[in-house]
Amino acid sequence: MKIYHSINDLQQALLLLRSKGLQIGFVPTMGALHNGHLQLVERCSHENSISVVSIFVNPTQFNDKKDLVNYPRTLEADCQLLETVGCDIVFAPTESEMYPEPDSRVFQFGALEQVMEGAFRPGHFNGVAQIVSKLFDAVLPDRAYFGEKDFQQLAIIQEMTRQLNYQIEIVPCPIVREADGLAMSSRNARLTAEQRKNAVQISQALFKSRTFAADKSVKEVIEFVVTTINEVPDLRVEYFEIVDAQTLQSIEDWSETENPVGCIAVFCGEVRLIDNLSYASRI
Ligand code: AMP
């Protein structure tokens, strides 16, 4: 496994590999890797000759500076994990390498970016699009792998890929959960033991709500999830919406979509966690 810190070195290496006809798969991450990331990398290395993983905590997507400062950074341990799952190339640039000058590009994703994470984290998706487009330009992969854990991000990346005409297949990958159901996240490492115990109620409330969703209205399901989670110490729901999986717009009635997805953001103490669950198979 090779580790590159400069775009130039990375591109030289990839040029050579591409000239041999090798297909390149790419997994962008912010590091502090867990099994959720590793499953993306494993899939990437199975489906491509070369797998590239980037590790970069992108400042332009953090609307909360405290969150940026507290974000875990564990490059050495990350590289050790990546060796075990078939990663060929790690790209770990510095901030000045990715942003030699401020990126002034403003993306327009319309209604997709005006809801949920886009509404509660102003500028977040513009920062995501800035870094992912820079990384796509540097790596020029055939395929790029993204987790459904960040459901809205995946929709934004698909739209950006379409708008910028990247010839890259975007591969969505299912959410990887802890044994008790909590969605894996680098931010889970910041939870105290007590908060970690309480955080399981987020996914539990979602799963429970699906068992009776067929007999309840959208409004009743939302009320159940929000009330159940808010009753748990340390947990505070920021939003919970049931949306159409394509448009990401809220629905009021199940008949509005064949693919409803419940998307949630919850503060667990100071740590903000997100999760989502499809209600398509609620019957
Ligand atoms: P991050 O390092 O949080 O930016 O995540 C990098 C990639 O890993 C993104 O495509 C995430 O959606 C994905 N990812 C993070 N956590 C999970 C998870 N629990 N299950 C599946 N994919 C995940």
C-alpha cells in the first residue's frame, strides 16, 4: 500500500496504472475509520483493480468550528486498517494541498440541498461538493463508493456528478451498524459510555416505528420517533423527516412515494449523529 500526500505524486502513480488498463475505484473519507468505511473499501477493492482511499478532514464542509476541531484524526491507525482490506493507495493531503487558495465555487443543488442537513448545516453541501469534485479531478476514478448512512450527501454527489459530467459510476453502499443497531460513525468515538448506551435508542426507535408504520399515518410515525428519542436522557432530535428517496422532499401521506425514507439528526450531548431507515418494506 502506497501513501501519497501530494496531488502530483498521486496523479503520476495513477497515470501509470491507468495506462495499463487498470480500473480505479475510489472511497473518499475523513478518516477515523471504522467498519462502515472498511466495508466500502472492501467492496471497492473487489470491484476494481486498484482501490484508492482518501483521508482528509475537509474544513469547508464544517459549519460548526468546534466540530471541526474535535473531529478525530487517527491517520496511522487508519493506514493499518486499510492494509487489511485491500486498499492499494492512500491519499492523505494537507489542507494547503487541497486549498492552495480559497475555493470560491458555489454549487446549486436546488431543492435537494434546501432540506434536512442542508437546512440545518448551512454551506455544508457546498463544502462537500468542493472537496469531492477536487478529489474526483485528482483521482479520476471509474467508480466511487459512498455510504447510504449519509443519505442526502449521496443524492448531492449523484447530482454533482450529473451536473459536471463526470464519467464516474457512483456506487451506494448500505449502512453498517454496530451489533445493537447504532449506525457506525467516526463521531461515536466522542460519546461517553453513558451516551453510547443511550444513543442506541435512535436506531431502535426507527426500527420499532417500521413495525407498525403500515397501520399508522406518516404524522403518527414521526411523532412516535421524535417523542421516544426525546424521552431518553442526553438525546435531542434536531429533525426527523420522512422523505421521498429521490427528491428528498417530505411526504405527508404514504401514497406520495413508493420509497419513503426516514432521515434523522439527533444531538447526543454535544455530538451530532445522523441515521436513516427505509419504510418501503413496512407492510
Ligand atoms: P466520512 O469519513 O464520515 O466522511 O465517511 C466516508 C464515507 O463512508 C461516506 O461515504 C459515508 O457515507 C461512509 N460511511 C460512514 N459511516 C458509514 C456507515 N456506518 N455505513 C456505511 N457507510 C458509512
